[in-house]
Amino acid sequence: MLSVQEISDRLELQQLLTDYATAVDRRQFDDLHDLFTVDAHIDYSAVGGAVGTPAEIVPWLRENLALFSAYYHLNANIDLQLDGDEATGTVMCFNPMVFAGEEGTVLTVGVWYHDSYRRIDGRWRITRRVEEKCFLY
């Protein structure tokens, strides 16, 4: 049976993942600084993206996602392993992206995010996010 603390931690981590998707999908990229640790390692290279810290990734996202008029992240199969104030997880993500100026041209992306998380001052943050490509067409 899950403890009340583990239920709370799992719900908070799921909200963190939703907050990430919402910030990116609504182009509120500066909100990502509140979701990652300052020194977090982010690696989007599996689908041709950048690798770096939030300070390096946020400008890259802003510039490169401007190529798309619409997109969204649909997260599923969230698999979390908790260990006190640390956690790891794998999150499946389906991400269709419509190219700006090319109505009907959609890049379809399927990835798994392999994450590490840490609770800092009572809030969960992402400390590591590495994409693994499933498909890209």
C-alpha cells in the first residue's frame, strides 16, 4: 500500500511534468526556470536538439519552436521511482508539431523522457532530462 507521502510525491511529480508541457506548449519558456534546477542537464539531441543547462536550453527552445505554428505534448505512461527527496522516472511523450506557414505539414515526434528529480525546499524540480527517440516523421 502506498503511504500518504508517496501518493503526494507522485501527484506532485505528475504536476511537475504537466507544468513542463504546459510551459513549452504555451510558449512560456521562462517558466521552465522554476521547474528545473539551475544546473540541470537537459539533452534533446536524440531528435536533433540542444544539450545544456536551463539557461542554455530556454533560448534554444524559444528560437527553434518559433518554426512551428502549433504543437502540444501528450505525456503518458509515467513510471516513477521514489527514494526520499530524490526520484527518477520515464515519461512517454507524443508531440505533433505543425510547421509555420505550411498548413497541413506536421512533424510527428514520439519520445521517452528519462528524468531525475530532487525535492528542494519542499518543491520537486527536474535535475536531468534526456530524450530517447521512438519515432520522428
